Amino acid sequence: MVLDSAATSGWEVGSAPDPRSIAIAARHGIDISGQMARKVRLEDFARFDLILGMDRQNVRDLRALAPAAANDRIHLYLEFASGSGRDVPDPYYDGPEAFASVYRMIREASEALATRLEVRVSAPDSGQASSTI
């Protein structure tokens, strides 16, 4: 399984994560200090089976960039992962607690998503369509 992260805009390309993101990730034993922002590329729509936007604007932007054949693979992250129709808020203009809150939100949704994908991968191939994903 290959996971990646990319932005729909190019204004942060080449930048490291926000220091507050680095700090909250480090507090949870995750080192993101070497990551660099990149913009979504056309080939990403062929490379990935699932493309998740953190908020509704990301989803609209992704659908505008994607070839028509890829639109069914683009979803709102929290809705797809855990059934919540909420956007992941951008904590940039808030304090460290906002970064901690967003970290918890993403972690919980990521765990739900991992479980959902695991079920999908381990399901026997019955030849029938599934509504799991």
C-alpha cells in the first residue's frame, strides 16, 4: 500500500510542515520533519485507487483537476473514513490545541479507514459487488 499527501494549490510547494504539526506528531512518536509539500499531479489520479480531500473545497479542487474516470475515487476524508460529513479544519490560525485536536481527529479517522480497507482487502472474492467502500 502506498500513501502520499499533496496539496491542491502550489503556494506551499517545497515547504516543510508547520512547526506546530511537527511538534504534535513528534509528541506521538511520528517524525514528519523531513516531509516537503507538493502539489497534486495529473499522474496521481492514475497512481492512486483512493484520493481523499480534507475539506469540501479540496474535494471540489481535486474533481476539477481529475480526469472524469477518476472522479469516483475522490472523497471527503472524514466522510469516507468514518461516516462523518465534517471537514477537517485547518488549525493554522489557531493555537497548539487546535493542532492537537486535528491530530486526534485525523488519527481516529485513519484508524477507522485502515480497518475499513483491511476488511475490503481481506474479503473473499465472491464475484458480488460490495457496499463496504
